[in-house]
Amino acid sequence: MHRLARHVLFASLPLTFALSEATLAKEVELPNTMAWTAYGTNSSGYAQAVAIGGMLQEQYDTSVRVLPGDNDVSRMTPLRTGRVDLCACGIASYYGAEGVLMFAHPDWGPQPLRVLTTSTASFGLSLAVAGDLDVKTPADLKGKRVAYIRGDDALNKGTEAYLAFGGLTWDDVERVDYPGYARSFDGIIAGDADASFTTTVTPPAQQLASSPRGISWPELDPNDDDAWKRMQAVAPYFQPHKVTSGAGGVSDENPVNSASYPYPIIVANADLEDATAYGLIKALQDNYDSYKDNAPGAAGYALENQDMTWVIPFHEAVVDYYKEVGVWTEEMQAHQDKLVERQNLLLETWKTFTSGDAPDDEEAFRDAWMQARASALRDAGFEPIFE
């Protein structure tokens, strides 16, 4: 199994967790108020942020204000400007840390982000395929009509990654452009497209499952190392995942070998105060039972669901917490150090690039930045991933 698939497994938790709730509360230092951004009010990410906020209010008298954002810009701009402490973000947080896609722009560049915690729950992220096509694996998508969502880098990158798993590219399918995510599912139901990227539990997937076409989810063989290497070369944040909830009858009794990545990804800037970062991760773990059932997907914050060798570095205070509870290893530290080194290199490269003769035209600026970025990473022994 590829290293990104390996989650930390714990046979037992340290004695720290046996301390009384009152003792634990004294050890957590949090501000009186916090502000977060999250997805829209009808999203599971927003519901989880509200559930966590309720726990923090009840246990630590910390008031959390959750600001919903309809897109990545509205969620991440307040974090960049210091208006909020945290973002319950999606995979755009990784793009931000890398300075690519929408962040390869004069107003953005690589962001100094650090993970506080993530949620990996029972659902998956996959291509929803019309059930009348007999698509069993991504390779079966060859020649099919696949949705491309204009302006949505994360969804399109997910589609590209699934195609790569099957040894395909956009050139091997018929690309059908849509102005929005929901419209692509209307297109599948109407017979104008065959597949679109989504989570397995989203309402549009449920609508497709209830339509005459039905729904299917391509299986990803967890033991096909070559296919996973192809997929993770496109999108290294994907992990093998046995999906047990989803449209079309996906359940514990009828699971699907698929893929996932954490959602939400709770990130802060690297300069978030250590006491706040440490207090939050400790509060989330110490009080897990009090919020895990209060929002869809909130059970995904369990300690055993945290991937300690993922693609964005942890906040140093979070690392300190994991060391204290005895789950941090030398391998994890080495991985963390490489991620921090990569991010520092990107930040320095951006500083040099923008202080020089960077083009004024946005498209030319993006092209030049991506070339400078790739060269700097390669020279330091890193894979650019995005070019």
C-alpha cells in the first residue's frame, strides 16, 4: 500500500485520556472567542464546525462564530487577512499551501498553512457514474462523457485523478463542460453526460441513484500499486478508503473499495498562537464523545482517523500534543520536516519571483510562476506535482 494510505492505528490510548474532564479542562487554554470559515450552511463541514463550537462553548466557555463561504476565495481570504482564526476548508487548502491553480495568482501565492485536525468519515470521493453503463473500474470510462466543471479546480482534479487510476486522461473521454456542479448531475440524469465527481453521500448523487439511469461507483483495487501511483502523481492527497455510506445502497454490508481525502481540513496560518492550536486539538480529542454524533461526519475526527503523514504540515503545537500522547514517531517527524522544508522553499521562491520582473498579465504571470516553482522544487529534490 502506498504510504499516503497508511493511517495511524492505536491499540490503546495513553493514560492522559483517563484523566478527569475537570483536570483536562484546566490544561486547555483557548481564547474567549474564535472565528472560523466553513462551507455553506447546508454543508456537513458547516454542521461539524457548529457542533465543535457547541462543545467548546459548553466545556471551555469559548464562543465560536462560523462564517459560511460559498467558494474557496470567500473561505480562505478571511484566513489570509487574519479576520478568522481557522478555516474548515476543503482540498483547496492543499492548493493554497502549494501556490497552484487559483493560488497561482498575484493576489495569492503559496499560503503558510498548518493542519490542526481533519475528518475522514465513512463516505468517499469518487466519480458518480450512470448505473446503466456497466462501468466497474475507472478504465471502463474510456470513451464515456465525463463532466468538467468550469471554475472548480478541486472537482476537475479529482476527475483527472480517477481517470489516471484507470490509465486514462481527458483525451480518452468525451469532456462535457458544465457551469456548476449540480448542473452536471442534471446532465447525467437527462442523458447528456455519464459521470461527475462528487462525494458518495451528496444529494445530487442520491437524485441520480433515484433516477431511471441509477448510479454506480467505480471500484479502486487497494492492492494495485501502479494504479495508485498514477492517481497520487496527479493528486497525492487521495487515500485508499473502504466506503460504507453512499447513494445506490453503499453501506457497511455493501462497501465499495474507493478513495477519499479528509473533509473538512481544519487549517490555520503557521503563526496561530501555540496555546490556541494545542488547546483546540486537545479539546477535540478529550471531548470526542460529546460531539461525534452531533453532525454528519463528525466521527471522522477520532484519533485513529488522523493521517500523520499527509500532504500539509501540522501546526507545531499539534505535533507537541501527539508527542505527549505517545503517537508521534520518528518517521512522522521526518515527514513533517520535509513538508515544512517544502513550504518554506515555496514561500521563499514566491518572494523572489514577485520581487523581480514578474509579468503583469495574469496568464503570463501564472505560467512564469509555475515554471519558477517547478524549477525551485526540482533543484531541491522535490516533485513539483503541479506544472
